[in-house]
Amino acid sequence: MSSSNAHHSELGAFLKARRMELSPAQVGLSDSGGRRRVQGLRREEVALLASISPDYYTRLEQGRRQASEPVLDTLARVLRLDDGERAYMFELSGKDAARPRRRTTQKVQPQLQRLLDDLATTPAVVLGRRTDILAWNPMAAALFIDFAQIPEKKRNFVRLVFCEPAIRALYPDWDWVARTSLAQLRMEAARDPKDPRLAELVGELSLQDPDFRRWWGAHHVAVQGTGTKVLQHPIAGQLTLDWSFLTCTADPDQQLIALTAETGSPSHDRLRILASWAAQSAGHSVADR
């Protein structure tokens, strides 16, 4: 399947998934009250709301037709897409002139690694394509897991969220974290649907985890920026941390994620306790060599 055909097929699946999540009442249509044979809106109802023919819309869902930008804009409104979902739809349609993505091995510049290491009380990691974990600082290892003990090809944030029990245990709201990370991976798939390593990752997780398999099929997407996470750490206790994504100018496919706590808050104090524990652990490790 060509890259273009893969995009069209994914676009159709995405439109169908969003259509099935809407009810007639949500879009201002009357429901006759009879039993509906399909979940959500019917194709002809979407076509009616978008002022396009049912045949045209059916072909879009079947991956047999391209859509113009005005039609995509209308469908985004009809299907009540948020900004991230709209961007994802345009990526799949090929209307968003994304730059070609190289699949060369990603490396973190020494300057960025020094920045990570200088963040003494701030957990920080660098994620690459597919949410691969490219670099981290000691605080990130203390907060999450000793990434150095994980084989390089297995260092992937989404994989750890779904497959690593220690990471699952960190998040009281694991379902939300897992869905959000998967939705971010969905956006990656739109940018490079022919990436063999991404296909391998999705296939592996689909076989191993029924939640991943079900949620991947729902075609939800998310654009990361900032937010708050609650973690239950075995040493530091409960932490409420704000996280931010910073894109690296040298390689826009790399993002630095830093987790901080409000100054003076209990979580801020607990991060300092974690930093002290991490420093002591590192000292013991060096002494034992």
C-alpha cells in the first residue's frame, strides 16, 4: 500500500470512529425514537450536515476519495473535532504540507544532555519519534525507572506505560495517562504512516495489551503541550507535577519534557527529598564499583 493510500485508509477509519461517537441529538438532528442499527450518526446524516452527497462521504470513509480543504473544514465542524483532531485529519488528508521525515537514528546533542544533567531537582527526559526515550537525567531515572537498565530498542514511553508494572503503579489515573500517550502516538502515525518501527511497536502492543488494542482502534489523537500529572512514588510519596513539552530546534522531532512542582508546595519539597535520595543512591553505586 502506498503512503497516499495508507493515509486515505486511516482518514476513513478516523472519520468513522468520530461519527460513531456522536448522537443525533448532539448535532441537532431529531431522533425518530426507533431502534438504530448503527451506533452514532449514519453516514447519510453526516453527509446532510456537511452539505455533501452520501456517496461522496461514503467514498471518503472507504478511502476511495480525497477531500478538499473546505470539505475537511466542514467535517471538522460537523464531527465536533478539537484542534488536535482537526490537525490529525488534515495530516491524514495530505493537506498539511508536512516536511519529509528522516528515519535516521536520532541522537541528543551534548548541549541538551548537559541541560538535562543540570536540572538537579527537575525530572526531565527527551522523547524522539514514536515517543522513544533518547535521554534523561538522574531525577527522571529516580522518578520513573532506571532507563539505562532497559535495552535501547525497548526504551519507549508508550511501551513502558502499557508493559512496565512499575510505571503503571506510579499513576493513580493510569487509564488517562495511557489513553493520552496512545493518542500522542496516533498523531505520530499520521505524520509517518509507513514508519516500520512504529508499525512494529503498534503490532507488539496490540498483541500484548487488550486496552491498547481497543483504544488504538478508537482513533483518538492528542497534541501535547502542558498539563498536570499526579504520581504515587514509593520513596517521595504523592507528587502533583506540571509538565511541559519543549521542541528542540536542532531536531523538531525531539521534545524535552520537564516535570516541575509549584514552589513551596508539598510536591516541591518531596522532589527535593527524591533528589537527595537519588544522589545518595548514585554515591552508593559508585562506591560499590
